[in-house]
Amino acid sequence: MQFEFTRRRSARSPVTDAATFRVARLNQASIAGRPGTDCSHIIDRSYNYHSPRELRWHLAERFGLPPADVSLREARA
């Protein structure tokens, strides 16, 4: 499955002191020129992600897929 997300800044992690982000919008990627489907409702958009990799793992868990089967890219602003 392919997804595209729009990042929204968030607080620094109190554990790692690293920058985190929240997902403003999550779309299933467009296929063959058709627009992507908004999937923002399937994740907790108030969660502070530490990396796109962590988001990919959450999506894989949500869909019961191995993480290697989930592709993720950040939308251009």
C-alpha cells in the first residue's frame, strides 16, 4: 500500500529531545491518475511521530501488513 502524508510540526520529545511531527493529512496514494483517498481518520493525528519510519510501522500494524509492504512519502507543500 502506498500513502502520502502532510507533516505538521509538533513539540520536541521529552525523552529524546528530538523534533517530532503530527500528521495533518494522510492519503492513500493516487494510482493511474486518479486522486488519492483521504485516510486521515485511520490514525491518531494527535500522536507525535519521531520519524516517517514510525508512521510507516503504525500503518502496517493498522492494516495487518509487514512494514515492507507499506510505502510512505511526504507530500510537497
